[in-house]
Amino acid sequence: MLRDYRLGPSSTARRLGRPRLEGSRSRVEAGAMKLTQIGPYQVVRELARGGMGVVVVARRPGLDREVALKLMLAEQAGPRELARFQAEAQALGRLDHPGVVRVHDFGREGAHPYLVMELVQGEALDEVLAREGPLPPERAVAYALELCEAIEYCHQQGVLHRDLKPANALLDAEGRIRVTDFGLAKDAQGQSLTATGQVMGTPSYMAPEQAAGEKERFGPATDVYGLGATLYALLAGRPPFHGQSAVNLLVAVMRKPPAPLPGTLDPALRALVLRCLEKEPAARYPSAAALGEELRRFQAGALAAPRSGARVAALLGALVVGLVLVAGWFLTRPTPDRAKSTPRPSASSTTPTPSGPPAGSEAEGYRWAWRTLQRDPDHAQARELRDEGWLKHPLGQIVLPTTSNHDVQGCFLPQSRPATSPPGVLVLPVHDDDRDLWIWDWWKGEAPRKQPIAPPGLATSWREMPLLTAGGKLWLTLDAQANTLHRTKSRFEPGRACELTPLEGPKQGHFEKVAIDPARKLIVAGGVDGAAPRLYDTETGRAKDLDLDGLKVGAARYFAFSPGGELVLGTFKAEGDDSLGFLVVWDRRGRVRAHAGLALKLNRPFASEDGRTVGVSHAEGVQLYRLTNELVPTKDLSLAPFSAGRNEVRDACLFAGGRLIVVSGGSSDGDRPGGKTPGLLQLWPVEGRRNSPLRERANEGEPDELDQCRGRMQLSPDRRFLLVGSLKGVIEVYEGDADLPQVYRSP
């Protein structure tokens, strides 16, 4: 099937030397016919032609829009080819994602079926490779991550692509990746269009099970192979396999290892690509979402090369720069009067980590173990102590000066690549007369330092967590009276005064609640009773309203994005009744996917990495749903420490691929039965029923300020660290689930 649905300086038509036909109308030959019109579409010019079909640029009268029209040359196609063409139309027709070329129409012109798609202005990645050669790793990984997000969406809709390669990844005029050519697409729940033993696909990029014609083994891992082969080509400038004949090439795909990647590449990235290219589907990443998560870890500098035996020498080489700095983590330094920091063991960059745990508290032993494992991942005693202390103790903790009883919130600062230290944190007290922002390099054991704002005294109070965009700009919600959203005029630099400019909302108070997507390119904001939330492009500031599907909602409670960024989630009060709530799920274009009502006051929503599980916490526990065309309730986790009413859940997030859930909360009211309790941070299994958590934060060494409640949580992009805000100015950093203790690694 043809794959050239694009138009641009390097388009296939120009590359093959075909003249572009000018004028308002042209004609295309289809067998003995010369067509100037196909269905209601006027042919503008021919774009590309192959043995099975032709692609033209067309226009429908009355619509000021050019489209790409793919016409099947039926005289040269049998029933199976026609069925595959129709399958492509059906597959594309139910896909609606910014990373997938959209289909507009499907029809027939006589015996010739045709497919009408959006016309993508740009070029394919194979053309980029032909012009530029191997791409820089950062750029290749960014393209691959966009492909993962698009393919994971396709898999969620039950569609396998089965022909992923650079030629089928278009780079549009805005630099975004668009997946195209679903001619080999297969409904994951339906019948294959390929006969048993028939090989379909592009040999250099096809998975071994495709090369062998073993259709019963096709699944998401088949596309994971194609994603890995495409990333290989972007890094090496060539496909992973080559042969003098098609037969030799197929044999190589099934039996031989790929040609070595350039030795200059990061060993961790080489290992990631090779895992995608494993011969056995079960040995690859289980999903495009899982591969995307690993790519994000690489971008964040948190992906280490695998070890065999004691350790691979390449791992030691990759870590050598970071080890000098790791030895200096958790320094104890004088604490300024304005902020307190939990003391940490003293060390210097020239003093090695002690060979054994220090005498003292369990918390200090845990932090010694964590530091030691950064230098020596095979240290048995450190691993045992670290596994025992995971989530029981924070890696860092500060108490900011505050006069209010509201949450303190923060966000992880972006890291350069390669990262030589954990990410710092930007912190602000919320609902406070103190207008200071703080920068906290928590691993150093230092007190936070003030972050200046220009002009001074701009805010009367903070309203929501800070947001840092992909372009490095800082967005803040401030001014308790109008809840205006501000952003920096230039890239945010810690320690340098950030000059803020307001971005007006449609109504006063509209920006009370905000969230940013994982790629830091979109922001959702809302708050006013009955007003539609808005979705903002972080670079241009352009906004559009999110559809509420006729729901009568009150004020917004919280917003969130799914880990892959495909879903936008929001919780709302019901109109006129604060005891009722709505959970709403949108796609990233702002259209409602599903919604549900609950007779509860809802907290921040969340979703699993694959987007199939959606959840929301409430005072007594967590409600989980399966996302299909609607939200289907699957689990109501009523958590014993909260169901009695003495404590309440404030936030929740999924760990271990959705098998575990972490909840934060406690008592926010000293008049509750039994009085105040320390803030709670607990780990629970999603399946089964328990009366006590699997693990919880120990109360050892709790500051007086933590006598009430822990609140909002945020995972770092690589999932290595968990940021937990609390009442009365306390904020903490814990380990995330990127390196779970052994006891939690298996289902």
C-alpha cells in the first residue's frame, strides 16, 4: 500500500521527479479512466503512485481545505487487497489522536475504493534520515516518545499498526510526529487479513513473528518491535537488518542479532533499543506505554544500563561522573531562621560513603543505604536496609515558614541530560500571605533558598501548584481575588528573578485549579461554578474550552493528565450540592470520553500508564474504573484507617503498573473523634481486602507541623521520586516506584 500522504519540499512526488500539475483541477489515470473528480472531490494534482494505488491532492467544493485522497487501482487488486484497504479505512476512522493522521471520508468511484485523509504538510522521517543521516540521541528519543504515545492510543482502541518504520512517521509543519499508513492494521479483537504463513510488512523493520507469518503471535509487542526498529534507524541512520535478497533479509530478522549500534551511544539507550528487538515478543517491553516510560527515564537521566554478573563495565563508566557528587549528598549545614531542614549525615565530595550504616535512627540508616546504592548497586546490606525503609522514611524534608493551615505544594525542576544529581524542587506555600517561592536541592540536606519574583509583591496569595512548561516557562496561579494565571516572559532560571505577566481568563476565579501534561505542552485550568475548563498551549497561550457534555457542574475540584498525556481528567462539585461530585475524562482535543457521578466529595483524579484504569480518591478511600466508552466501576477501595471518619484521604497515585496504590491524608480537623493524628502516607494493594496497609510512613522524627495531614503528591517524570506536600508548610521527597523493593516487584 502507498504511504505518501504528505506534501512538502521533500515530498515523494518531487523526489521521484514527477512534475506537479498546476491549476485548480487536474486529472488522475485509474486504469483506462482519466479522472478529474473522485466522488465529490476535485482532483488538484497527483502526489504519488504505486502498483496498488495512487495518492492525489483533492478539494471538496464548498470547503476551503485540501485533503489527501488515496485511490485503490482495483484492476490490479484482488479481494484480499480490497479487504485490507477497507480495514485501513475502518482502523483510521475510529482513531482520533494528534499523533495519528486523521481520516475524513471513505467511498467508491466506480470499482475504485478511496480513502480521504488530512493532508500533512511536511516530510517523513526516512527523508529526514536521507538528508541528515543519524539523528542526535535527544532528538531521536523525542520522536520515538511521540510515536509511543500515538501507538499506545491505537492499541487502546484495539488497532495494531504492524508496519511501523521511519517512512510511516510524518513530521508535520509544527515539528510533531504523525503516524500514517494503516494498510496492514489489524483489529486486535478481530480476524487477521493476512493468510496463514503469508508475510506482510517491510522486511527491514518487521518483527520476527511477522517474518515467520505467525499471526497468532501478533500483539502490542509486534508494534513495540517496530518502534524499536524505527528508533534504531534514527540513531544509526540505517535499519537494524539488511540482506542481499528478501529471503536473506527475512532469515536475518528471524535468526540473527541486529547490526551493532554506534559505540558512542549511551549504553542504557543501546540496551533499551535491543530489548525492543528481542526475537521473543514476551522479552520485549509489554506495551508502547512501558517503552515510552523508559524513554522518559532516559530523558531524565535515570535509565541505567542493565547489569550481568556483578556489573557491566559500561555501567561503571556511565556512573563515574555522578559518583563524585553522590558522595556529597545529604550535607548538614547551618539552617537559616526562615526555614528548617531535617539534619542529614555530613559528607564531602572527597569523603567516600561509610562502608556500613551509621549508628543512629532507622531513618538515617535508610538514607545511608540509598546513598550507597547510587555508588554500588550490588551492596547487599544497603539493598536490604533500603528495601526495609522504602516509603517509611523521606529522603528529604523541610518545614517552610507559614501562618496558614493550607497545603504547601511544589514541582520537580527539569534536569539536563546527562543528569548528575536528582531533580531539585520548586516549592511555594499555598493560600498564604507569604509570597516567597523557594528552590530546594533536597539531596544536599540544605535549607531551601528564596526564588525572587519580579515585580515584587505581585501576588496577594498563591492558589495552585507551580507549572514548568517544555519551553522552560513558569506558570503560576495567584491573586486570591481574581485567580489570574501568570507566566514568565522568558525561560525560568533558578536563582534569577522571574518576571511574570498575566494571562487573562474568561471569568474571575477561573484559574483556581490547574494541571500540566507530562510533556509539559498543555495546561488545563478551571474553577468557576458552571464554567467550562480551558486547555492551554503552553508556548502560544492559545486556549479552547473543554466540552462538559451537558453536565450541570459546580466549581472544579482538581485536574490531572494521564501519565502518557492522552487523557485529561477533572473532578467537580455538583451544581448546588457540594456533597455530590462528578469525574470527567476528556481526550487531549477536549472532547468528553466518559463521566461518572458519585455521592462523595472527590479529590484529584488519576489514571494508569496505559490509560485503561481511571481512579479518584475521596475521604474514605479510592474508587477505580475501567475506561471504555464509559467509566465502568471495578473497585471501591474502602481503607480502614479512613473509613471510621477520624482521618480522610487527600490524594492517591498508582504504583507498579496499577497493582499498588499510594494514598496520603490524615486528620485536618482537631475536633475529629480521637483528636489529631500524624499525617498518613500508605501503600495498599489494589486487589484483595486488607485492614492495614502494606507499608506506611513511620512516625519516627515527625516534626510538630505534621500533626495533621499530608496532601498533594507528584511523581518525578522518571518515577524515581515522589513529592508529598502537607499542611503547615511541610514538604517531603520519597522514593517512587522506579526501583520497587523486591517484595513488591511481582504480582
